[in-house]
Amino acid sequence: MRLSLLRGVTALGAAFSLFFKSSNKLVMDGMLGFTGGVMVAASVWSLLIPAIDMSKENALKKYFLP
């Protein structure tokens, strides 16, 4: 279900860029800001939070010299 939703949203974004050749600069700025926010959120949730959790569990202790 979730994968279908992601595919649909991606297709909708692609259709928006294909069918509307000339768009307002304000709309383009808003879309660029939204995608930047999505990428920051993805990096925090997928990379930083798991790394912090691993460091709290001392799972990385064996990889660093004292």
C-alpha cells in the first residue's frame, strides 16, 4: 500500500513538470524548498537518528581506538 502511494506521488510530480512547461517562479521556489526539506528529513530519519542510537548502545565502540 505504502509503495503504491509513493509511486503515485512520484508520478504526480513528474506529470506536473512535464505538462506545465512554463510555471510561476514562486511555485518553482516553493517546490524546491519542499524537496529540500524532504531531503533533510530523510537524512535525519535514515542516517542521523540510527547512528545516534547505535552510539548510545556502544555498538561502535569496537571500531574506535581508545
